[in-house]
Amino acid sequence: MAAARKKSGATAKKKASIPRVITGKSKSDNPNRPFADIIKPAAGKKLVLHVGCSTYNPMKLHESFRTPEWHELRLDIDASVNPDIVADMTDLSMIPDHSVDAIWSSHNVEHLYPHVVPVALAEFFRIIKPMGHFLVTLPDIETVAGYVARGMLEDPIYDSPAGPICAIDILYGHRASMQRGNLFMAHKTAFTAKTLGLHLRDAGFCNILVTRTGYDLWAKAFKLPIDHPQRAEKVTVNNNDEQRLNTLPPVTPLARTPHPGFIRQGLPTDELNIPPKIQQTLGLK
């Protein structure tokens, strides 16, 4: 009897798995095809994994990867956008360790629950090759909070092809897209420049540069060997718009140029902003 109780207790303590949401299959209708087959079209080029790629449009890829030396590997949780790999960011087990030269993520990490953000970042770190890097952009909640503190929760702060965008859309996700049934647009967490940098460092990244620009945070983080002479654990925060960031947001809405990846009115889209150029590379290729 005691042995039975002990066995039952051990079973109860088994670590709970993180729930995954996979909506379909890969391009070949075989979600389990070998990674080597998936990357054959790269033909030896450097690989950039485009996480949360959405509908195909080459302009959605950051300009630093739009050169002949790079091959885009598209990954999304939504099979309807026909990615190379259908997967949840928290489980990239179909991709071997040290397999991609870079990861590009535009406005997806905020769609994760806070407790699984470290899981996703650990997966990113695992699959990046040594000397590779992670480039990410997502909302700057510190800037958005300025609008909320001023009582402008549902006042338009900029225009997009999908219509006016309010602070509540940046906080919780684009309401119109969710109303149409695209619940992938829901936001479940948020970051300041400080917390984004710390999360990246905790995941193992180094030489981290976080840039605040407009409503967004940008970060470039590297995966360098422990003994690399240029390795630095420091997180550097760059305020591109110091004067504006240190004042209350303006009362009048700010005009915004549409995201180049927007295809046509009425389609669910990702967050709509033009990527700024990140000039600083910390001297690393």
C-alpha cells in the first residue's frame, strides 16, 4: 500500500508540459519532414529564421536580411499563411541546435504569456549558431503607458492601413483583427527597454543593444562563445528620441507610414510600422 502511494505521488509530481497550438501542416503537408529537406532551397546561403512570418511578402523581412547571402526560412503558428514550418515559438524541436545564422522577429513575442517568454527565448538561443544574432522588435510599453496615464486609452495615436491605432490596441492586441476572428493578434505580455534586455541576457545572449524608437523597442543580441574577446554581458539602451521619451505624449494623433508588408485593406495584419535602421553592430559581423 505504501509503495502504491509513493508511486502515485511521483506521478502527480510529473512536470506539466506547455500547451502547444498548431493549426495545420507545412508546405509539403508533412509537418515532420527532416529539417535538412526544409532548408535545401537555401543552397548553402546563410539562414535567417523569420518567426511569425504571416502572409508571404519579401518586404516583411528586415532589410539587413534582404541580400543575396541570406535565405529566409518562414515559420508561423498559422498554417493558412503557408510557412516553411508550422510551429509554436515555445517548441522549435523540429529545428536542430545551432542551425540558423540569425532570427528575425517582428511583433510576435508580445503574443506569448509571460511565463513562456523565457521558453521561447531559450529555443531561439538554442537554434542560433555561435556568432549568430537575434533581431527583434515589439511595442515599447513604457511609451504606450504615457498615453494611458493621460487618459488616452482609446484615442487614436496613429493611423495605419487597418485604421486608427489606439493605446488599447498596442496593450492588448489589434481589436479589429481579433473581432474578425484572428485571435493570434492578442497581446499577452509587455516589455520595457530594461526588461527586454534582461530577458535576452537571461536566455544567454550577450552584446545586447536595445533601441527605443517611437512606440517600439528594437533589440539586437548576439550568441558569442564565453571566451570570445568581444563578448560583453552589458545591456546597452539607446534612446533615439530622448526629448520625446522624457515628455508626455502629444495630444494630437501622430501620422504613421504604413508597414510595407501590408497587402490590402481588410486582411488581418501584424503590427503596422516601418522598421528603422539599426546602425550599430557592435563591431561584429
